[in-house]
Amino acid sequence: MKNLFIILIVFITIINFSNAKTQEYNPNGKEEYVFDENNANAIANNGYMELSKRPAPKTSVKLPYDKYKGMRSYVEKEIKGDYGTYYKLVLQNGKIYYAWRLSSEDKNAEHSLNSYITKYEIYKNLKGKISEFSNIKLSNTIKVDKVLTKGDKIFNVVLSSGAKYFGNSIKDAQILLSKITDENDKDEVLNILNKDDIFLSYDKVENTFFLTMDVNSPPISMFVKIIDEKNYS
């Protein structure tokens, strides 16, 4: 009987401790943030970092990607430190964590809380861009697989072939490929562009594609200019 009583005490203590770590989700007009499922840092690390259990050093925690992706939160209060700021975050599941941001990163405050957590309004605006990029078709065999974000921008686009394009360079590649009629040639061009030392850009005013090959010193550049829908190099 005594053992049973001890077990019940321990069980109640655990429940009370757990409840102390949760709080009702009520933004009440406060700006909301989201654990963006498309965040490049979160995907690369399979979780959300730059978070702490308490507003103190050596209490860092990593929240699992699959459990927290897409979850919203709001800042209840800010705690200023010598080198940055802790933000008391209340999550939709009632959990409380402290996001931190270095003073040197305050310039990103207009769109993000830190490298992993984005303002909800920015997140909603990015959804349209992600959809636009996701629908890009480069050839009959190669399509867009993933669109990754950082803050308020499209960071890179991953193709079904595994190739990665940064920012708007995927649209530049799409314009270039639209000038090629043979599907096999399109795949070949994509394979060539999928080199770490080759960079593609497009000047709409000059209607010119620039290919830069970074061979350390100096880089070699070439261009392909489209005149009357014909290719001249």
C-alpha cells in the first residue's frame, strides 16, 4: 500500500510538472510566427533550432521537424540580454520555448524571428511563390521536387533530378529551355547547368543569357544572345 501511495505521488508530481510547461494558445492580436515547413535550415537539420527551454545559456533544444512543421506561435514577451534577445514563445500545442536572436541579426526582424521561425504573414505570402515555382516544368522528365525558403525569400529549388537552383535562376533556366525543342537536348543542358562551378543568369532587357564558369582565377564567362528567336553564341 505504501509503494502504491508513493507511485501516485510521483505520478501526480509528473503531471503537475508537465502542466507547468504548457499554456493556453491565445495570440489576442499579437503577431504570429510559424515553424515554416519549407525552411531550408529546418529541413537540412531535420528540426527547428535557435530555441531554449529557459532564457539562459546551455538550455538549447531542437524541436523535431515532423512534429513541429507548420505550427504557429506568438511572442508573449521579450527578454533583452548582453548579446541578443530571448523571445518567450507560446506554441499552438501549449508548449513554451524561448527563441533567441543575436543583435547582429536584428536586420532580419522584419520577416523572421530567427533563422527557423518566420512571420505568419510572410509565410502566407510565400505560399503563392512556392506554388508558382512548384508548377515549373523544365522538360518531360524533370520537374520541381522541393522549394526551400529562408526568411521572406525563395532560397533554392530542388529538381526531381536532384539538381539545385538558387533564387530566380530556375526561371532563367526555364526561359533558356523554352528555346530548345528537342527534349533530349533539354535534359543535356540541365545536366550541364547542374555543375557547382557553372552559374546561369538572364538579362531581360538585353535578352541575353550569361553563363559564368568559376575556375578560380579568373572566372571564364560566355553569353548566348537570342535574336529574332534564333540562337547566336
